[in-house]
Amino acid sequence: MLTLSNVKKSFDSREIIKGVSLQIERGESFGLLGPNGAGKSTLISMICGLIPYGAGEIRIDGKVVGKQLKEIKQIIGVVPQDIALYPSMSAMDNLLFWGKMYGLSGKAAKIRAQEVLEIVGLADRAKGRIETFSGGMKRRINIGAALMHRPQLLIMDEPTVGIDPQSRNHILETVKSLNEQGMTVIYTSHYMEEVEYLCKRIAIIDEGKLIASGTKKDLSNRLAGGTVLKLTVDSLHPLFIEELKTLNSVEKVIVKPGEEIDVHLHSKMEMVAEVILLASRSGIHIHNMQLQEANLETLFLQLTGRTLRE
Amino acid sequence: MKSLLIAVKDAKIHLKDRKAILMMILMPILLTAILGSALKGVMGGGSMPETVLGVYSPESNAMTENIIQTLEAEGLAITVERAGTEKQLMDWMEKKEVHVGLVLPEGWGVDTDRAVIIPIIGQESSSLIIQQMIETFAQMSQTIEHATKTVMTEAAVMSANGAEIDMATIQYELAESVEKVVNEQKIYVIEPAKEESVSSMQYYAAAMAAMFLLFNAMVGAKSFHQERKTETLSRLMMTPTSGHSILAGKFIGTFLFAWVQFLFFMGATHYLLQVDWGSSNLQVFFITFFYSFAVAGLSMIVAAFTTDEKMADVVGSMGVQVLALLGGSMLPLAVFPEALRKIAMLTPNSWALTSFTSIMTGTDWSALWLPAIVLFGVGILSIFISSFRLRAV
């Protein structure tokens, strides 16, 4: 459905996108993770044809972005990060306007707008002006506007920023349902739990580079010492620390002030028992123990040294 | 087609904006009413302000009756009140029951210089007109008297020499020349200079229309920046719509709103303030078409050379005020010195204003082609310059 081949982009001789290659299959739900300023929105703008790419090639459904843009625009639906709607117009009027901009006739646009309002769960607020809506409702209409022309590929740029949990759940359920009906979805966010929930394959982008991509399992396997056992003990005996390091399951041991030890494991829970047994044998009393499991955040931290929300 | 969708959407958004309605539609009506009423007394021309003229004439003869009838003539808005005594006239003046006093002493008509005109403060323009009328009347009377005397003397001499005189022919020729003189007198007094011939209400209706339509240049530019800020412009560009169509849509949107604004304003001033927009609505719409075109073009220029809504607001407001001042929307062009009148010709609103006032007093289509071409040129030039810059943005 979408192929990016070594795509690059520079602004004022500074390279913003540094040779990104990706392939997204039809009907797939693909997550694009990265912190603010990583280049996600620039990449999306290039995919939509909003800004030209400097090098490489982007193809959507076999058509080259930049050359067959009009046909491509008819295939894709974009949910921008901002609420790109007209506040003084009603939800229905906004949907009708965007539908007509994609070439829907008056009657077809009306029927589709009604369907879309049902999809986003706002059929009872069709005549309400956007400016009177809550943040979550605005976001739902923002998504609805991108669905008016029944796109094959839905690109969502951080569609849940700053909304209440109820609206977020509604949006996530809507997107999941659309994907299950066969729509290809590209979902960008810096909320890893949303991406983990929605997407089968994920790419992590940072400073314009694709630093990892694959299924969640692929990415988890890339983690070395991703599961962390945090211990608070009564004394830091050097022998205990040395013996900890020799255990097969242990990747590394970090001693912290306040009698605290971070034991990085190769992700297997059963290894926790081995650590506790060793402590007992060494006469060390464990006051507190906390297991921090590996996730995309941990992977991102491991790959970049920064957290996703930095 | 998509341009039209964008245009109709923009016009609808403007019409839903209460602040814009207040500013763009109600404000000019209110200002026309205030300025038109306030400056009623100081604007001259055929629409001379309503004047009550107190006249004292101890002797009633053909001359005094004639001048009073002339002053009372239809179209001059003078009401003559006759005082029985000079003291009564002075009392009226003191109580401001009359605006101008006129004393026609005994023997007036033979020695016409002795008429006394006494204005009260604030009615100088009315007294000036009355003075001109009396002077003209006196000159004409003297001419007629002189001509009559000369002809009759000639006739008497010829008769005394035994020559044959056809008195009927002399009488006929005399009557004809007197009628001609009287008609000339009427034309001289009543026909004002064209620019001054509209009433203050008419002038300010045209002036406010020209000024407030100009505000669309700012409103249109702000709408463009607003679309950019809220990302609706990006979203528009993600639809299968060309950049040219989007720009055309924004242009037509401003053009459409200017039309709606003008039609509403014209209707309101006509029905609420009794403003006469002239006998040809078609001519008014013709000029409005080209003026709206120019204003929509200027909105693209403001959008192209400003970076955000705030800047467009500042630049637009300042620009409109300067153009309004130079173009005669605040002070009548008639009071401008010659140099400023020439500068005014550089402003699109002055072309619209002078065209509107010309239409109000009756003008030929041929006189409207030049303003139309100038306004069209402003629009085209603005589109040309801005489209390069906006497409780059």
C-alpha cells in the first residue's frame, strides 16, 4: 500500500529526514512512534504530498507521490494533529464541506456525513457548532472529516492529544474497527500504549532516522536487559553484587545510592526467584522489590537514551 | 466549482461572525447616519440645507415680490417668513426662529445694493447662497432695466425722426430676451457644481460604502491566516484541489462577502436613511462589481505580505484608515487642496466614491468606464503579485 525508499528531506541545509525506508501492507495497522520533533509530522506531510521530499521515492498504491498526487489524494485520508475544522460551522456542515472537497455530490455527501457521524458517535450533535464541542468531540469530528471520502489509507497524526479518557477510548475503538473493516491505518503518537493496542507493526523514529521497526514481538526480542528488577536491601555487600553479575539471566547490575540495586534481566520472570535465592544465601535482607517489565518505552530508552515524552 | 465551495463557505463564516456583522454592516450604516446628519449644514450644492429666511420689506413692489418668489423656488429648501417690522425680524433672529435675516429697504430694486443679509452663527453657508442669489437677481434686473430703457429710447428717437416703428416686434423681442435672462438666472442659481450636488447623507453613504468595503481587504487576509493557523489550509491542500483553486476560492469568498455587505448597506441606507443612490442601480452594481474585485485583490496582497492574523489586522486597519482619509471617505474630496485631490486618485476607494456620487447625480455610462478599468487593474495587479508569493508560502 505504502512504500518509502530511502526518503530524505532537508531544510536550510539541515537534514530533517535521514533516509527512511518503510513498507506498509494493505489492511495493515502501522504505528509510528517517536518523541516530539522526531520527524513524524514531516514524514506524514511528505507522504500526503504537502511538502516535497528531497531524495528517494514514496509510492502509495503503486503511484508515485509528487507525480500522481491528485489520484493519491483521493486514496488517502489525513487526520491532522490540530483540529482542522471551521469552529463557527456545525459538525454536519464541516463534514459536508470536506466531503464535497473530495468530490462528493450534495446528496452523497449528506448520506455519508450521517454515516460518519454514526461512526464517530456524534449523530445526535450533527447541528452543534464545533466551537461548542468538548476537545474529545472536536477530535472525533476531526477524524470524521478524513473518513468522508472512504479513504483506503488513513493517516492519523497524534489524534488523541489533550482529550479525556472516554473520548480516547472511543477514538481507539473506532480506529480498530475501521482497520478490521480493511482500512490501512498509519497511526503516529508518542503514547506507546495506544500504538501497542492498535498496531501490529511499529516503527520508531528519532531525529529523522528510523531506529527500529517490526512487530511488537520483534522489538521486544531486540531488548537486552529490558526487564528491570529494582531491589532495596539492608546492605550492599560487594560479594553479593559480584555474584549477581555472574547469573545467566542478568544483563547488568547498577548500584544506586540508598541501598538500591537495578538488576537488568533478559526479560524472564523465573529468573527473579534465582536472584532472591542468592540474596538469601548471602545474608542480604530485601526490604522492597519491584519488577519493571520491558515495553516500547524501555526499548526507546535503550535505543536513544531518552524517553518518548521528552 | 471547488473554488466556489470555498468562497461560499468563507462568506457563510463571515456572516455567522457577529463581530464582523457589527463592524462591516451595522457600523457603516450608523456612521452614515451620524456623519450625514451632523454635516448636513456644512455641505453645499443643490441640496442646500433647510433654511428659514426671515424677510422684512416695508415696500411691496414687483421687484421685492419677484426676489421672494425666486428664493422660495422649489429645490432650494428655503422657507420665507415675512416680518411686519424690522424689530420683529431682529427678535426672530435673536430667538433663532429664522436662520438668516434679509432686509429689503424702501426703493429696493432701483438701488439694489442696499439689501441687508444677516446670518446667525452656523448658518454662514446658507446666507452665502442667499447673498449670491440676490446679487445675481440684482444684476439680471439691472440688465433687463438697462436693455428696456435703451430699446425704448431708441424707439422714441426713431419715432421722432419719422421712421416707421413696429412696436409689436420690439415687444416680442424684448419679452423673449427677458425670458432668456430669467431662465439663465434660474440655471445660474439652482445648478450647483456636480461634486457638491449630493446631499451630505448621500455623500457619506457613498463614502462609508467605499471605506467599509475596503475593510474586506483586511478581513479576507485574516481569514487566509486563520486557515493557515488552524491547519484547515493544510487540510484543504491535502484534498484533490489545486493551489490555484484554493486561492481563487479565498478571492471569490472576499468578493462575495463584499457584495453581500454592499447590497445590505445600500438597502439599509435607502430604506432607513432615505439615501437616493441615483436613477441607475445597474450603474451602482457595475462600479460595486469592479470595486469588490479590487478589494478582493487587495486582500490577497495583505495576506501575501503579512505573516499572521495580528499583523494583517494592524497593516489592514492602518491601510484602510490612510486610504479612507486620502480617498475622501472621512472628509469630502471637495474640501481637499488640488494636490491632495490628485493623490486621492491613487486610492481605489476614491474612484469608487466619486463614481457613486456621480451616479447619484446622474451620469453617463461613458463616465464610468475609466473608474471601472482602474479598479479592475488594481484587482488584476494584486492577484498577479500575491499569487506568486502565496503559492510560495
